[in-house]
Amino acid sequence: MRLRLGVTLVELLVALVVLGLLTGIAVMQVRPVAAPSVDWLSDSVAVLRARAIDLGIPQTAVFTGDSSNAHAITALPDGRMIADSALRMDTFTGQRREAR
């Protein structure tokens, strides 16, 4: 009885496929998550405002930031915004004002 030394081409290909899958999974776990928009609230408010103007009816959204406090923003069909004072929102443009 002779012992076979070495590996077959099929065994080598199977090993490479398994190694490739493991590498792909590791890379997916390590890669950084895309950074969010610089001011996600302004972007969201702009969409809310445009939707209110397009539909002609008030649109309201509730946002929760890093804290557990919820802030409601209502966009009116004429383009005005009604928001909590904590958000420092300009009522006509929907843009955030700088802190004083």
C-alpha cells in the first residue's frame, strides 16, 4: 500500500475558497461605518419642510438626539417651522441658529 503525498487541485481550491470567505467576513467586521451627515437634523428638517410644501398639509416629526429628550418639529404648508426652542430652529428657513 502506497501513501499519497501532497494535495489535489480540488483540495487546494476548497481551501482557498474557505480562506477567502473568512477574509471577507473579517474585512466586513473591521471596515469603518460611513460617517453620518454633519448636521442630520438640518437635512431631515429640509425634507420635512419640502414635503409639507409639496403636499399642502402640515408635517410633524419627532426627533430624539443623543439624550432621551424628544423634540417635535412641525413644518407648515407655507414654509414656516414650529419647533422646540431647545433646537434653536429659525421659524422661516428651518435652519439651526448658532448658540449664544
